[in-house]
Amino acid sequence: MTFTAKIKGFFIKNYKIILFLFVFLCTCLIYNINNPTLNFILKRGILLEYSIQNPNKEILNELNTLKIKHLSSQIFTFEEEDYDFENEPYKNVLFVQIPLLASKETPDTINKISDFIFKNKPEAKLINVSSIGSQYSQPYAAFLKFIGILFISLAIFYILLYLFFDKTITLKSVKNSFLDFLKKRKQSFQKLIEKTKEKGITYFLKKVLFDDVEDENEKETSFTKEIISTIIFVLVCVIIIRYFIGELRWIPSGSMRPTILEKDRVFVEKLEYPKKEIKRGDILVFYPPEVQLSNSPFAVLSRLSGIFCKDIAFIKRVVGMPNDKFEIKKDKTSNQYRVYINDVALNEPYISSKTNWTPCMENMYCGPFIIPENHYFMMGDNRNNSQDSRFWGFLNKDRVIGRANFMFFPIKRINMLKDKYMILHKQISKNSVQNYTYIVDRY
């Protein structure tokens, strides 16, 4: 049997499994679209913070006239003044919550709210945009989401199976097929145990490991040849998937807390095929500059297949882009470290702490400097425990393995890791709108 015939036979034999996996993957990808009801239940959405000088309750009532579903708002007055990312003091803050996922309409919705607030309160300013809170605020929320995706996938799977493959499929036939499958597996297992008692443990090992035939007179091709060809086929498939599509990674450290925790598992998509743009805020997996990659055949095969690969890889967030003027410095007013891009403080809602940072020292890369072309400045979200670009410098684009965009384990933390980028109206002055780009963490 030729290799091509084996592949064709494999797909023909397992087309139902392949079809279901494809449907399940597509359902997972599109499940993250805008769903206000689900977002409201899971407490997903956006929290807008506006500084205002003279707060009153009338604006809270007037916000309801915009007729935005599930919108809620509150005004808080702090005992001490705080400072925004432009070092402007504020004391009174209007909090507006919108349980929406990021979509094409979301920035327009937020800007509609902003324009309304700026019109009624000209002195107001949008000072922060962040997620409402963890989407898994309830322990069972992620499990319910997984069950929902599974049932939707099954429904779509059987519809496609009925429309394009098997017109005889009904709920009754599905039930009977499942019961027949369990019955056959039970009979097969009982038969295996009986034969093992009769012929000994050798029969069991040959049957399980090599799928040996019961009729010893039936001629079969060499087991060794079949095993080797199967191993090669699986290895080639793994290499193709890892090189062109993506790979799975286990996270050993807490440098990306709270976004990614120790022992989390993430899917890393490849960026070269097709060519995908790297953006500020992306979470990349890469080989750090000090790691020397061997070009021996075994080392290259290990990297391609993931088998016995001992190369050290890091996972960090893109903070500085090529040609950016970059600087990390302590703000004298708030006494907090901040990242400045082109002399403007970067809004980073994803970091674990605004105050607990590793102090900048002479031997660290804290700037100011211009990031070279095709290089990036990488930082962990846990700024007090991260060996990142502050210690070893710029990351060359050629060292990037891929972008972490999906967390699949543990189940309660299943989530997309792509941060959302929005250009929002920050304030209105002299009839002109000031736009500001916000990075919002996984809302």
C-alpha cells in the first residue's frame, strides 16, 4: 500500500472524527463574538473611567437615555487625589460599565458614551479603559462555556453529516450507533481477556501493541515496516502542523502573572505562514538572545517536532515596537514606574502591579533609546519577577517562535489571549476630538 493510499484511507476511515474536530475548532473561534447576554452573566465587558470636576447624579440618569443594553454607571469620590497617565490630578471618577466583547461596533458604542459625557461635562476626560473583571468570576463559568461549545459543535456536526454525508442520520440512529459502539467495545475487551487467559500475556502484548491478527495463517506485511511507516507519517504531520499552524506550550514561570500563570497550557500560532503583523500588546513565545541554537540535524529535528527539544524559550509581551522612543522611568508625582512611548505614558491594564516593579539600575535597559528596526522590547506582566528586555536588551524578530493566542488548560481559565486595540475619544476641546489608543486586556 502506497503512502498516498494510506493517507486517503486514513481520511476515509476517520472522516467523522476529522469533521467533528474541524467543527469544534471553528465553533471555539467564533464563540468569542459579541454576546451581551452571555457577557452580562459572566461579567465580561469594558470599564470606562472618566475624571470629572463637579459630579452630579443627573448625568447618571441621562446616560440611560442612550438606550445601551446593560449599561451601568457610578460616581466615586476619593479622599486623596490620584494621577492619570499624563500626570493630571483627579479626585472624582465616573465609572461606566458595558458588558460587551471587543467587536467592530464596540469602539463606536464607547465613543457614543464619551461624546455624550464630554458634551454634558466639557471638563471630563477619559482616563482609563480596562476589563470589567475576570470572565471566570464564577468557578463554573468556564465549564458552562465549554459545555455550550461542545453541544453547539455536536449539533452543527450532525447537521453537516446529514446534509452532505449520510441522509439516514436521526437522533435515534445516533443513539443506536453509540450503544452499538459501546457494545462492540465491551465484547472486544471480553474476547481479549478470554484469549489472554488461553494463550498467555504474549498474546495480549502483541494484540495491544501491534494489533496482531487472530488467524495466524493470515499473511500480513511486516509489523516493523508498518510501525516505522506509521511513526514517519505521524512525525511528518506533527512537523507540518508545528511549522505552519502552531504548537502547544507549557508555561514554567510566573513572569506573565496575572494573565498567564505557572503550569498553564497555551496554543502558540505561527506568524510566518501566512505573514501576520506583530502589534504592541501581543504575547510572543521566542528564543532569548543569549540562547545559542544548534544547527545539527538532531537539534533542528527536535525544534521542528518538539521531541527532546531542550532549547529555552521565553514568553513575554510586546511593549516597545521598532522605531519607538522607549523609556522606563519613575513618575515623580505618583512615585510609580511607567513605560513611556514617544514621551507618552503607556496605558497597561494587564500588569500585575503598578507599584511593585524591579527598580531600574545602570546595567539595565531602561532608556531612553530608539528601538532598532525589526526589533522589539519585551516585558513580562509581572514587572517585579520577569527576566525580560530590561536585562538582555532588544529581541530580534528572527527569534520569534509564535504568538500565544489561546489558553486551553486549566479548563476554568480557557480563554483567548489576544488583547484588544481601540481608538477612543479621550476628550473634546475647542470642537476637536482627541483620539487615544487603548490596549484592553482580554475583555
